[in-house]
Amino acid sequence: MQIVQKIALVFTIIGAVNWGLIGLFDFNLVNMLFGGMEMLEKLVYIIVGVCGLINIGILFTELYQGEH
């Protein structure tokens, strides 16, 4: 499971960096890399979203385990 968690964390970081670039410089890195391939760009966004949900699950699992 640690491999899935690390992959999810990497994609979440990619998403966070992309949003930071959009907020600071109005520059979308994902769009620049996959600009001509709309389906691939959407797939990256979907993967980042799913990985964010995985990280939320990990956060609450660790919080719950820490209480016992």
C-alpha cells in the first residue's frame, strides 16, 4: 500500500504545484505539456483528483489510528 500512497502523494504535489503556478503566474503547466491532447490533459486532472481523495483517506486513517 505504501507504493500507492507515494504515487498518490506525487500526483497531489504535481497538482498543487500546477495550481500554485496558475495562481501566481497564470501559467498552467499541465496544459502546456499536454495542450494539444485534451483527453490526456483531462486524464491528468482526474488522476490528481483521485490521488487527492486517496490522501484524504490516508490522513483520516492515520488520525484515527493515532487516537488509540
